[in-house]
Amino acid sequence: MNFNTKTIHGGQEHDMAYGAVMPPIYQTSTYAQTTPGGHKGYEYSRTHNPTRAALERAFASIENGKHGLAFGSGLAAIDAVIKLLNPGDEVVSTNDLYGGTYRLFTKIYEKFGIKFHFIGMENAHRIEDYINKNTKLIWVETPTNPMLNIIDIKKAGEIAKKHNVLLAVDNTFATPYLQQPLDLGADIVMHSATKYLGGHSDVVMGALVVKDDALAEKLYFIQNSSGAICGPQDSFLVLRGIKTLHVRMQRHCENGRKIAEYLSNHPKIEKVYWPGLESHPNHEIAKSQMSDFGGMLSFVTKGNNYNEAIKIVENLKIFTLAESLGGVESLAGHPASMTHASIPKEEREKTGVVDSLIRLSVGIEDANDLINDLKQAIA
Ligand SMILES: *Cc1c(COP(=O)(O)O)cnc(C)c1O
């Protein structure tokens, strides 16, 4: 089955009871047993729920994995991965990281004795310099947020294998439409399904996908033991979202290209970060591991003025000023004051998150309307 069919049919079967084409929302916490232990595979909805199970099979299918796990949020999914580790273990992580991931690593898990190294990975060979006998996990986010740096997943995978370390990739920005990390050597793929997989800005959810049975077993144990699951209604919504992932992504990419090109030629814009531009420093790696370049982009205005950037995002009319990304509607954000406010100024500036940086999640509206909106807001 090819990707554009998997989004609709992958891991799905019609409902056994009445043939419903969409899996019913099994809004139940528990399941009747005929005799103790006599059940139909479902006992309690923290452990299993048929609607969630349908979604988890869809996750596995679209990422070319074997096992999918759904969580109450992207961060809950990341939390489950870090719970594989023990005190004293070390993680080599991308430095230009989603702010909430950075907060989870440093504010929650450092105090439990896990050590994180945050490094620039655009040259993936650097990962090896930070690996020692305590290293258990490499955490990669690519494209990164909000700088759209690209990390070579295949190279990271080779380093992980050589040192017998797990490689996890946050695939939220790219989605499996653009890149499939498990095929490139990753052990775990993670998503904030809140973003493109859900795709309609109406649900918060996280996902993990793995191939290895033993690793899946450990993660299912954590999912059930820690309990950060999602409910059946949300599972239904994300399953519905996935069915149009490929058509939405196609338009996100087309609009992303048009806007990146428009901004690149704008006299007031200093720099545009979009991996599809030939001027992007990691364009070649992007071309080798992604099938297109997505709808996320960032730009910096000339003069790097904080207040001017705030004014631009306030003046936008079609783009909504909001956190999050990946929905059908276009969003704009100012990382320094919003998503990355929890990262100290000196830290964020080291990775390029300067005062005037504006991040766009380009939606699937008419491209000319979006360009005109940017034109008037920048003017
Ligand atoms: C949003 C996001 C997360 C966190 O996901 P939630 O669903 O908000 O918990 C993690 N990584 C990336 C890249 C994200 O954009």
C-alpha cells in the first residue's frame, strides 16, 4: 500500500457489529466479562480502547512501523520515551528544540538524574563527540523549531547503531508525508499529533511509533502504568485528520514555497528559513531525506527590532497570532515572546531565535490571500 492509501485505509477495518466505515467512538471505561478474564480483548480503557487501537494502528501504518501508541499530548509521548531511562543515563539532544521538550528535559528529568547534552546537529558527526558509556538515547528534532535546521537522520541512525543507543526522532514538523524516520534508521518516531496529524487545531494528542517488539512492549508498559492516554473522542478526531494528511500536506508545501519565495524577495526581510530554498544551509540534506519541504517557515526582519516584529504579527488578518501549528488555517508566532519564552535569552539567541524572528505555519488557504496579508502587515 502506498502512503496516500495508507492514510485512509492503513490498519483499518470496518466495524464488526454494523459495518460502520469509521470506527465507532467507544466512549466506555470498562468492558463486560462473561467469567473473570472472559472478555473480547478489552478490559479497561486506560489499557486498551477500540477507537484508540484503530488510531494506533493508523499511526504505525503511516510511519512504516509495527506498533503505534497514542498519548494525551505530544509531551506525554516524549515523557514516556524518557521513562525508558534510569538515573545516570545520558541523552544527546538537538539544541534548537521545541520549548516544551526543553522544559521537560531540564526542569523535570534533570532532577531525576538524567543528563542532557543540547548540541547543534546540522553536522551529525558532532553527535558522536557527546556519546559515552552512559548514553542511552539520541533525541533528534528535524526540521527544528523554529529555525528549520535539518538533521541527517540516516547519519544519526548510523551513530546510534554503532554505539548501541536508541535514536528517537520528533517528526511533528515533517510528518510521514515528507519523511519516514524509521526507514532512515530511527528506533522511535514521536509526534505531537496536535499539529499536522490532527490537522484542524481541535485536539491535543501525542504519538509514538516503533518497529521493535521488545521496545514496543516497554513503551506499552509505561503507557499503561503512567496512564497518559488520550480519550476515544480525540482518537476519532485524529483518525479523521489522518485521512486527509496527504492532500493537506501537498497544499501546505505549495503554499510554503510561494510564501518563502515572496519573503525572500521582500526588501524589508533580512532572512528566510525554509529548507526548500537553495540558500538554506542544509538544503542538500533536506532534499535527500524529505520528499518536499513543508509549510513551516521563519523569517527575520532587517534591523532585528523586537517591537516591529510584534507589530507585524499583530497586524496580520488572515494569519492568526497563536501558538501551535499544522492546522488548515495559517498561524503566525513570535517565538521570543511565545513558544520560546521559557528558554533564557542568551540560550535562544545562540540558536538563532532573535528578537525579530517570526514563525509561520502556512495553512491551506489561497496563497495570494496569504501573501497579500503578509504584504500589508509588513508595510
Ligand atoms: C507541539 C510540539 C510538541 C509538544 O506537543 P503537545 O501536543 O503540545 O504536547 C513537541 N514537539 C514539537 C516539534 C511540537 O511542535
